[in-house]
Amino acid sequence: MGSSRPQDLYPQLGELTTQLRDLTDGLALMRARCETWDTAELRVDPGSAWSTDETLAAVLGDLAGAEEALRSARGRLEGAWAALGRLATD
């Protein structure tokens, strides 16, 4: 793999940052939609030891954790993108 100049990587990192932002926003919308579900209308597999409420809580908790992780990664990536924008080579 050849070396790359900062100014060559800047647009790629910007594109990656945008993609991560879109994924994060999409996940937030998905979690919000799940929060509106009526547990009276849901069911779990008959063999499950978990109740409907427990299962939905697990779904929402895992989605919230994933969203938090993506938001953290997004912040780090945006920081790297901004820092990369200050670098250049001739």
C-alpha cells in the first residue's frame, strides 16, 4: 500500500464521517420507532424464558448502547477529520 498525502485522505475521511452520521441517525430513528410499540400487541417465542417486557427492554437497551457507541465513534471521527484538514504536504 502506497503512502497517501493528508489532502488525499481528507475527502475519504469526510465521506466516511457522513456515512457514520447517517448510520447513527438511522439507528436513532429505529430505536424511537421501537419505543412506540405496545407490548400488549407483541409476543415472544413460546419457549423463551423472557417476558415480552423483558425482551423489549433488552432490544431498547442494546439499541441505545449501540447508538451511544456510534455517537462516540462519530465524534472521534469528526475530530480526526477536522485535524486531518489542518495537515498538508507538498
